[in-house]
Amino acid sequence: MTPQTLRSYHVWDLPTRLFHWINVVCVTALAGIGTAILWDKALGVSDAGKILLKTTHVWFGYVFAANLLFRLVWAFVGNKHARWGAIVPFYSGYWNSLRDYLGKLMRGQPQSYAGHNPAARLMVFVLLLLLTTQAATGLMLAGTDIYYLPFGGWITNWIAAPGTDPASIVPYNMTGVDQVSWEAMRAFRSPILTTHYWVFFAILAAIALHITGVIITEIREGGGIISAMFTGRKVFDTKPDDADDADVQ
């Protein structure tokens, strides 16, 4: 029997790996703090405590949004496995590729991919869409709730009573706030909050599917998909469908 030769392929560049782990930290922190905010009454959190929770949530949100923006830009300039063409399911024949991939996986004949397999492409697209929606709605809520950038100044100008300096308006204090404008602002805020709320749960579900997919891929396809997000490299005994000799290390 001829011994199998393992070959190492460079897949994830350093910026992509850094984005992934910064995103993991931010999403974990945001989910934990967001849950505390959601259950603030049951937890007996005071107004000062709510402001502290929301302020911390917003600062993690800034890092999360900046990191996500970087990744969206990096998809234009990163290595071939980090670019849009390799991470989204928009190419001719994609659905046939997905069907073939899943069929072979179910038959115990999985195809190997250095980058994202067809199922992972769909998962990445859904995650990026959800994360972008959450970042956008979160930035808006930061302005409507505790008057933080980038929309806080616009909100305080909107709700300030005539003759009141908008800069003097503070969270959880109605001093200097025009009641009619406040109610209009809250009505404007309501669908944004609803979207943020439901997307939060959609992200949790997508993360669970993502982790399940990673585990299945690690077991069925091999290659070291988990370790690759630390080292940047996958190892195969056969050439992956989407790899070329330039990827070999």
C-alpha cells in the first residue's frame, strides 16, 4: 500500500483570523451584556446600572462594528480565500454545487475544500448579513437610548425642548426634554429596537448552526478546520477542490 502524503495549505491570512477572534470576543460580550439589559427589571438593575450596562454594550459595539467593517473591506483585498468570490454563494451553478456537496457528504464521500465549502458559503453570507444588520441597528439605538455617537447629537437636537441646550440632556432624565418630540423619537426607535431584538436571537441560532457545521466538517472532511483559524493552514492527504499549488506550504 502506498503511504498517504499530507500536504499543508495556506488558507486564512492573519487579518482574517484576527477578525474572527475579535468578533468571537465582541459577540460573546455583547450577547452577555445584552441579556442582562433585556432582563434588567428581573435582575433589579437600577437606572445607574442600566446606563453602565448600556454604555459598556455600546463600547463593545463600536469595536464589533469597526471589526466587521474591516472584514467587509478586507474581502476586496485579502488573499483568495478571504475575498468575496470565495465566501459568498453567488456564482453560476452554486445550488448544484451545494446539492452535490451535501449528497456526497451524506454518502460518506465528502469533498475537501481549503476555503469555504458550498454549505459554509451560505452560512457565512447569512452571518455577515445578520451581523451587519445588528451593527447598524445597534449604532442607531446607541443614539436613541444613551445619546452616543454617531446619532446621539441628532437625537438630542430632536428631543430638546425650546431654549434647552441639547448637550445638557442626559440619559434617563427628562429635564429639558420636549415630551411630544420624545414620544415621536421613541416611535421612530421602536421598529429599530424590534429588529435588533429578533436579529439577536437569529444570530444565536446561526452561531449554533455554524459551530455544528464546523464540527461536522472537522469530523467528515478533516483538514483541521478548527486549528486553521489559529495557524492559517489546513492539512490534507488529497488536493482540495479549491486549492492550487500556490497554496501549498
